[in-house]
Amino acid sequence: MLIILTSLWLLLSGHYTGLILSLGLISILLVSVLSIRMQLLDYEQPDSFRQTVYSIPYGFWLLKEIVKSNIDVSLRILNPALPIKPQLYNLKTSQRAELARVSHANSITLTPGTISIDVDDDSIEVHVLSQSGLEGLLDGEMDARITRVEDRSYG
Amino acid sequence: MNDPVYLIACCLLILGAVFVLIGLLGVFRMPDFFTRLHAASIIDSMGTLLIMLGLMLMSGINLITVKLFLILLFILITTPTAAHALAKSALHGKLKPKLGDDKS
């Protein structure tokens, strides 16, 4: 992790004077100490390389969904009648690991028209703006895709 | 100036600005807190996505592109977390969301 942080700092700063480098060293140590105190390291870690690779197709799929729902919500906003039907819905999820559940909740919130409000062990409380947003969640494709990424990266 | 990549970048920037405007309009038009969050998430996702893509195309392939990509990635991870925190604290603070299709 120290190597990753150091290369990130060198990549982003681009200055190699003594002062900047020592500031970088201090921030790297600070982040490391905080991560260890928060017990973020060695924390239900799957193979993170495989996880990253398998997340890429999911990212593209999510991008497509974001564009679709953005257009849907934008049209609703621009419609003078404001055709919305806000609802709360308790969505069942099939992810086991916390990281996958958080990814699912964040994907839901990132897609306009749906916001995750509460995350439990096997369900997410969702606030949806319209019926079409709810139907998009109910077909369960997002859930299935994240579970597939999870299974593969642990497998 | 008539470089096609530059023109595409300009179109992306303008489109991004349009989505930011739509999101802003939505924040004003929506009836309650939770529905306003939905409108704000348009700015977070589509607005930043298009503007960052436009800037990346404009800068060409170099270190700045990498930095812009990292900025985009971190924005896409942190904004839903912030929106979730807002929604959760609002609901737990006994703010009742308006349900159904009633309009105010």
C-alpha cells in the first residue's frame, strides 16, 4: 500500500523539491496510520486484482444505465406537469460481502431517480422518484451483475 | 480550432452544462427534500461525467488526462455516499418523504 500511495503522490504532484516530497511523506504516513487504526487493511479482502478486472464491464454497464436514467429524469423535470410518483421500497439484495453491498447501494444512488436510504444485511431501503425507476430496480439486473462480480472475485 | 476532437470536446462540455442546468431546475421544481436529491444527482453523475470527458478530450493524452480520470472516479464514488448520508440522516431525523403522486 505504501508503494501505491508513493507512486500516486509522485504521479500527481510532479514537483520533486525537498519540501513537497517531505509533505508527501507526511501525508502517506498519516493515511497509513489512519487506515491501520480504522482496520481497513486485511479486511475481508478478496483478490483485489481480479475484483478490479471483473468490475470494468460492470462499470460500462452502469455508465449506460446512468445515461438512460439521466435522460428519463431530465425529461420528467422539463415536463411542465412534473410527472413524479415518489415511493419507498425495500429492495432485496443477494450480496454477501460488505464491499459488494456498499457497491450496490452506491450504484443505486449514483443512478438518478433512485436513492438508497438504509442498508441492512439482506435488503436496501430505496427512495424512487417514479414508477419506471422502480421497475428498473425490480428486474434485478444490477443485483445479479454485482453478485456475479463478487462471486468471480472470491472464486 | 477545426480539429474534430476539439469540436467533440466542446459539444461534451456544452451538453454537460445543459445537464447541470436541468439538474438545477429540478432542484427548484421538486416538491420535497428527497425528490430534490434525485435532481441533484443528475448534476453529480451526468454533469460531471460529460464535463470531465470533454476536458479529457481537450487536454489530449497526457498526465492531465490521468488526473482528470482520477478526479472523475473519486467524484463518482464519493457523491453517492454523500447523497446516501443526507437521505439517511433526513429519514432518521423523522423527515417524512412525500409519497404517491400528490403535487404541492
